[in-house]
Amino acid sequence: MVVGSGAREHALARALRRSPSVAKVVVTPGNAGTFAEAAPQLAPIERRPLTGGVTVESVVEAARVVAPDLVVIGPEAPLVAGVVDALQKEGFLTFGPTAKAAQLEGSKAFLKELLARENIPTAPFVIVHNFEDACVHIRKRGAPIVVKASGLCAGKGVVVASTEEEAIEAARLMLVDRVFGDAGATVVIEDHISGEEASVLAVCDGERFFVLPPARDHKRVGDFDTGPNTGGMGAFAPSTRLSADLISRVEREIIVPTLRGMKNNGAPFRGVLFAGLMITRDNDVYLLEHNVRFGDPECEAIMELLDGDVAELLASAAMGSIDRRAVRIATDRAALALIVAAQGYPAAPKSGDEIRGLVDAGRLENVAILHAGTAEKNGKVVTNGGRVLAITAHGATLEEARRRAYEAVKLVSFDGMFYRNDIAAS
């Protein structure tokens, strides 16, 4: 049973249905794209709506009905709320961290303090609880500077400010106006580090881990990294920026000490440890953030590069004894996920518009149309969120994958749709 309703969960469901050990995949609550697909040689995908949204109680009740052998949690909010703890109490094998371990993402202040204790490379920072202290530090450090709400903000609580005034305004919105509610009651202010971003995801069993293909996400809403940050406008894998030597350093300097620190903290980390990295011009590697689940849209691209039994990999990690032989990372292809967004995203996305061309786009070779913010209405698929689709493609090269994804997106249309034109362009 896969919990969630985005393109990430659609991608996970497709990867799990290809697993030889899987007889059936249920996605809850799912979306208009997660349904039983006509492929008799693969496990079917079914959808089960949730009553009252993705809450701990609704997920546990769904698990009681479905009786799955493995539950995979997609989004971060239920993880931070303790859904894994509740499912484990009911006897369900669940892939994802406990609430205590999920603090790595649920509290940026908790994360920064752990990084300092474990000597993990990260940007110099301060943690503030009031607007006056924020202003003092911003004036002291100058710009550019980064202002982060400590709690969960659906990918929108980070402001990379180019001026002191912009940073102060961001702090005001978080600490005074409380635009993010309690999530912004504590704020992390850190130095800005220039370089190229990359994401390394590792499936962990508490002590051991399996590193997935490195990916590169594009956060800004507009071409050439302009406009506000979003949940992600596209991603590709593998990222050529991360050499084998750099990945070894990430394992040694970031993943290993993080797992050690969490174990010492009484919260062994089982699940996906997402390391959001900045690589400087001098090849120094800094940790920008840890997430405690598959990144979205990184997951969509990464799943295209895994052969073997994804279900066995995740189940073995959940049991505390990861089987690294369960999957193989493809070295003969690359993948790209292109997000198609609704008018007004990320501030106020428009919903309810009919989406056309999905069938034609999905017929293209090595292309998967993964649904995110979609719903069914009067027999039609309509928009139902900011990030609507993740058009995912793979090919022998990244350029081939990119060409296929952009060929597919031209067949899809709905009022106000937009997407970035420069994913993996350089």
C-alpha cells in the first residue's frame, strides 16, 4: 500500500508493480492517474480513497481494510505526525521513519543542531525565535542570505534573499505575520553558499544503506532559476555533477554520521534519507537539508533507473536488514521528469480545468505520464493542485530522455498550464 496522492506516489506504485514479489499495489488516496492499468504481466494498481484526508487515523484504517504486506509512505506530513509509529503498533511492516526520526525534516532547527554535533558540513547558521533577533543577525551577516521556516511548509518555507531587506521581509512574514503558522515560529538563518545543487537519496535500515542514482532538482518556478521556490519543477538522474569520488564523500561525511547521530539520539533512521547538497566550484560539498522521504520530482526520475525488486529493497530496510542485492541501478539510461503546473502556482494555483492529450502523450516510447494534482470529474481528468503532472521519460542518454519528455508535453494541454523549458538544458 502506497500512501499519498502525488506523482511521487504514482512513480512508486509503478516501480512496485514491476517487482517480481508483488501481487497487487494499492495507492491511497491516489489521484486520477493511479488506477488499474491494463498490463496483465504486471501487478495491478488499484486506488482506495481516504476519508478525511491523509491523517494518521485514516491511513491506519485503510491499512486495516487493505491488509498490506508492506506500507510505503510518500509525503512528509504524515511521517512527522507519527503514521509509521501507529502502523507499526498495528503490526504493519512500514517503510519510513518514526516521528522522532522524521524530525530531520520536520524541524530544521533539530537538523542543524544534529549537523553541528556530528561535524557534518553545512552552512554557518543561527536559530532565532523572534523578529528582532532575526533582524540583528541579518544586518550582521549581510546578503545574500537564506531564511528558513523550521517546520514543514510544503517546499515553500525557504527564501534565498539577495538583499538584507528581502531577508528581513521574509523573517517578518514568518515570525510576525505567521504566514506558515507554527511552522514559522522558529526560523533558521544561514549563510548563502554558491554552487550547483544535487540530491543523493539513500534507502536506510537504521545503520546500513543503499545509495540511489544521484539526481538534480530545479526548484525555482521560472526558466534560468528565476522566481520563487516551489516543490520542484523538474528533475533528472543521474546527475553528472556527482562523481564516484564525490558520492563516496557524501556517504562518508554526511550519510554515515547522520545515521550514527540518529541512532545515538535513540531514533534509528529507517526509510529514505534525502540529502540536499550544494557543490561549490572547489568541489566542497555542503548539506543544505535532509528530507525523510523520496523527493518529488526526483523520485519520478530515479524510479526509471532501478531494475529488480524495489519492494524487496524497501521491505528489507523496513525490517532492519537491507538487501542491497534486491535492485540494480541501470547504467545504460538516464531519466528526466518535467513538471506541468497550473496557472497561479505556487502562490494560488487554479483548479478544475480539463486536461487534454494524456492518452496521446502516454503512447510515446519510454514516456510515462505521472499524475500529481489531478482528479476525475464527470468522466474527465481535471486539474486539482499546483503541480499537475510529471511527464517522465528515459533514454540511452539524458538528451534523449529530455527530447522525449518535451515532445510529450507538447501533446498535453489545459488552460493556464506552464512548465520550465530548461530542465537539464545545461
